[in-house]
Amino acid sequence: MSDVAKPKVYVTRELPGKALEIIHERFDAEVWREYRPPPKHIIVEKVRNVDGLVPLLSDKIDAEVFDAGPKLKIIAQMAVGFDNIDVNEATRRGIYVTNTPEVLTETTADFAFALIMAVARRVVEADRYVRAGQWVVGWHPSMMLGRDVNGATLGIVGAGRIGSAVARRARGFGMRILYSDVVSRPELEKEVSTKRVDLDTLLKESDYVSLHVALSKETHHLINKEKLRLMKRTAYLINTSRGPVVDEGALFQALSEGKISGAALDVFEQEPTSLQNPLLKLNNLVVAPHISSASEQTRAKMAEMAAENLVAFFEGRKPPNLVNPQVLQIRPLPKQP
């Protein structure tokens, strides 16, 4: 790409690793430098003259953005999920949409299991206990009792890449593993001796329920008041998928009334969640600010993958991680001079 012919790109955050170096070398790029995300009106303004957009999951990319960007050809998102993008509308307009899958699988599974351990053994609560000066007896048989993870039953809702990776970790803890999915996973069943069951059975039998489904109309509030009632009083809910998969009002009621023992959330219905969210007042809840994939290595790889998707498109190659392959019939890949 010559300097004159460089396509214009807008990047909605500073990216880790070598991603920005790759982008600046090949494109006429502008980057939003603030830590907070750009307001919607800024994205609408910046997209007017760009050929490519590199957003994050927290950026709403819809018809308003598309209307403002008549030259927009590709959205190279740095995330595995893309529920923030109106993919159908993008496809209709001939706009390519890419994501960054697989690279975060193991890192996210690590964090999901860290949350299981933290909520089961009251790690965060114990940390607060010590810092608040409440530790006044060196040792007591009933101090800060949690529950065992080893030998317990883990229910995985959504046994795709991440759910399967969590199952492999659970095998090392000698857990009985159940899974619920729209498709059968015979290879996983053989690898970790897991069993596919319907969601209600999984909720009734599991000591720990870990959510790994994509957000859709079908999974919005998948875990609601009725489903929480099916869980054991001694059970725990862990969500590292998407916040709206869980009805937070119903979860607050279940936790505060002792219908389940605890929960751990890396995601919320609204992010960042408000300090007025009643869930934050509960001691039997562990929370994190959507950091399941937040290792230095993984975030750098994700950013570089987004940059590589962008480069591939403008070099006339099919992007490696194309979400909407139907777009190829609407807008052919650009030809190189």
C-alpha cells in the first residue's frame, strides 16, 4: 500500500502488543486515546470518512453508524463476541465483520475456574476479613468455612471452546461433569467422561454451574427466577459469558434469600455496573470487571488478530476470522493494483 493509497481506519481504543504498529504501518489510522470508550456520537463522527473500523465489545455499531459511514467496508472487532454489532445490517450493506476467536479460550477458562475456586472457598471474603481486622483468633474449626470443589458436580452450560476447556480443568479436580448444549459433543464426552443433559437436569444436579453461551434472543435471561429455583441451596453460579444471560434481579433474590449459596460474575447486564447495584452489597457474591481474557499475552494476541483481519481484507484476501461470509456475495474482496 503506498502512502497516497492508504485506507483510513478508526480505532476506538489504544491496543496492546504490536497491533497499532501494524495498523499505523499500513493505514492512515486515528486512535481514540482516552481510557473511557468514545461516546456514540464520536464514533458516528469519525466513521464518516473511514474505510475500516476497529471497535471493542462495548462500542455499539448499528445502522446509525453505518448511515454515517458510506465508505465503511470492514469492522475488525477485537473480541470473540459481536453482539454489539448489527451483523445482519452490516451484511446487507456489504460490510465485512471479523472477530478474534479461539485465542482467548484457555485464558478465559483459567479465569472461570479461578472464580469457581474463589467463590467456593470464600477467597475474596477472607481477604476482606483479614484487612478489616476481624481475624482475632489464629485458628478456629468453623472460621470461614467454604465448600469443596474436588469431587463435586460441575454443570457447564454451553460446551463450545471455552466450556470444553473448563471441563478439562474440572477433570483434574476429579469433578463429575455434566453439560447442556444445543449440539452433542461426543469427543468431549469421551475425553472428560462428561454427560449431556437438558438444562433443568443440569441445574438440579450441579454443585457449580458455569455459563459459556453466546448472547442471543434465546439465551437472554436464560438463568431466571424459575431456573434458579431448580438449583441446590448449596450450589454456586458462575458467569463469564455475557451479563444479560442472567436475570440480575432474580439472582439477587436467590442469593439474599439463601436459595443458592453463592455466585461469581465477571459480566453484568449493564457494564460498568452501578455502585447502586444491590448485588454488590452481598457477601456471597464474587465480582470482576469483565476480565476473563485479561492476560497480557492473550490481549496482545487478540489485538494483533484484529489488525491481521484488517490487513487481509485490504490486501484482497478473505479475513481469517470472517463472521459474515455471506458478505462475499455482496461485496467482493478488493482487487490489488
